[in-house]
Amino acid sequence: MDKMTDLLASYTTSLKFDELPANVVQQAKRMIVDALGCAIGGYHSEPARIARELASTVTSTRPATILVSGHSTSPDMAAFANGVMIRYLDFNDGYTGKEPCHPSDTLAAILSPAEIVHADGKTVLAATVLAYEVFCRLCDAASVRSRGFDHVTLGIIPSGLAAAKVMGLSQKQTAETVNLCIAPNQALFQTRIGDVSMWKGCAFANASRNAVFASLLAERGLTGPSPVFEGVGGFFTAVSGEPFTLEPFGDTGGPFKIMEATIKRFPLGLYSQTVVQAALEVRGSLSRVEDIAHVNVQTLQTAEDIMAGDDEKWHPANRETADHSMPYTVAVALMYGSVEEHHFGEEYLRNPQLLDLGQKVKVSVSEEANRRAPEAMLSTVEVVTTSGDRHSSPEVPYHRGHWKNPMTNQELEEKFRALARDILTPAQVDALLDRLWNLEQVDDIGQVIGMVRV
């Protein structure tokens, strides 16, 4: 066993719910509320339908539940279907390190194995904190996209650890889960660039599926390639390109990273959150959208690379590309005064006035924004009218929902209710939220999963 695998397995088995600070437990609840709201909101999407239908063809003697539909399937396929729903709207939380990520994607790998072993709410909360802790520290330590790999290549590791945690696996079994997660599962960054496909919302769900599968194999005694990090053909050589170390974990000297996760205000890519907020702030000073001649956006290099770095982002042909297109989402904000899920429908993607406005957006890199990254996502928007007037937003380093500008619990509930209103009744939503805010009192997580049902 290599040192990194030993560290991760040891931390996973030693982390205890009763030793978590109260504010960390509360933050874990907030992130679970947000992720489940996003899952409910993503239920009707085409990728979610496909994932559900495929999962429903599988039966299991240890069945797990697909959220909302209530259908039973195998634990790994339930993780896939649930993960697609969590991720589809691009509305679940985010974290910015050397590598950006969506830590709540790991929840899909927690719920299914937790359900089959009847884990309690405390165990699920501890596994959630664990997943955020490991995922965010991995993203602080290494960037893999420069070598052509997607961030889910890192994300499968905390997903596997969290699955092992809720299943109560030993330290040896947990280490084998890590080995079995890493060696077979390296995802390509092509997922998020160019003409973005439906797979964008499925990539991490697939990592969750594979993480649960790895934990089930390790539970039965299967061993995986080792040393998986330090070996000649291991992660450090093949994926990250160099060794790295992790900063001290939350209960060993460092702050818990879940406290630095960001909740999204808008259903679009993380790096466009501050840009859209800046666009909305400048919109109030405009008399008519038709008078806009140019829109000048200044932001950080990573934001430009991911959200405006290829031709397809300037001509989005589908929802997946549009919600990762800075020109498109800025144009939507300026034209409609908000950016909501329905703004990625066909009637908007084919609106010539909206698309023409997007072509007027120019994106440039601010050295000050680069200096303050990744802690801040500093952005400004300037609108120049046909008469030559200039209207500029204030600097927006932290959008509403950023950990330095957090949403209140009430705002988070409003987001949840808006996402759930077409699926669950108001009474169902009230009961579900009450159970989630008191998750540590739940004896069997299956009770909660059963409440997320149409």
C-alpha cells in the first residue's frame, strides 16, 4: 500500500460524527438539501430519463432506490441515475481549487450504499463531510485537466471513500476501494469543452456508479492494483504527472473544506456565477437592451478558458453547451433580468435577438482576478450603448451563495421549493425539509430517500 492510499483509508475509518463541530454538521445538511433539490429539479431531463429507464431494467437482491421515481435497482445503477439528476441542471454546489469541482456530486455514491445497509443519518452526514474534505483537498493539490483529464478522475476517490464509510468497511477494504476506483476509471476533459454533450451531466454520475461498484467488490474481498498512486504506472505518473501531498484534514489541524463550498445562485457553470450577477447589476442602468452595442466582461483566466474558450461557447447548439457559455448566459441576464432553467430551452437557443446579443459580448482576462483566484471569482461587466454611454457594474468577487457571501437557510429553502414545486406537493416538501434539517435524528436513511418520491 502506498502512503496516499494509507492516509485516505485511515482518515475514512477514523472520522467520527460525534467529533464533528456543530457548524460543520449544519453545513453538511445545507449541502444535502441543495443537492437533493437539484436532483428533484433535474428529474424530467432527457439524460435522467435515459438513466432511469436503463437502471429500471436491473434487479438486485440488495436493492437501492432511484430518487423521485421510487423504482428499485442495483446500488451502482441507482447511484448513476441519482447522480445524473443531481448534476443535470448544473445547479449543484461548487469548489474552486487548482481543479474546480462539484463536491455534492459525491452524494449519489453515499445514498445508495447507505440505503442497502440501513445507515443512519449521522453516518450519512459524516460520509458527506468526508467526501467534501477529500475531494476539495485533492482539487487544491492537483490539476488534471491540463493533462487532458476531467475532474471526475479526482472525484471518484472521495466517492469511493464515502461509499466505504457508510458501508462500514474496514481500513483494508477501504484501501482496496481506492485501488479499484482509480486504476480502471480515468475520464477525459473533452467532456466539458467543444460541443458539450449530454454526457456532461452524466460523467460524475458514472464515477459514482463505479465508486459504489468498487466498494461492493472490496466488501467481498477483491483486491485492486497497488501501489495505485506511487507505482510506475500509477496515478502520479499517468494522471497528475507528479506526486502531490494533501494539506491536513479537518480534524487533524486544518479547517473542514465543506465550509468553503459554494452554493450556486444560477443554474449554470460555476465560473459564470459572478459574471451573471455583475450583468444583472448593470442591467438596471440600461434604458433598452436594444441599445447595447458591446458588452465587455473581465474575469479570471480559468473562467475564460472553460466558459468562453472555444468557438462552440459562442454558438451554443444545446443546453449543455449553453449553461457553460459565458456569452450566452450574460446575454440572457441582460435581456431577461434573470437566468433560470427554462432559459436553456429550444425557444431561447433559437432566438435570433438573444444570439445576436451574445455575439456582442467580449471576454478579457483581469490580472487582478487571476491574483485573487481561486479564493474569489472576481468579475466585472461593462455595457457600451450605441450612443457611446458606458455602464459598469461594481466588482463582484463573491456571488450570492459563495462561502464568503452565503445564502441563508431561508434562501436555500426557497431554492429547494422552486426546484421541487412541479414534482412534490407543498406538504411533501415541508416534511422532507424538516427531516433533512434534523438528519442526525434519522435511524435509517431509507426513510428519507422514500420521501423523495413523486
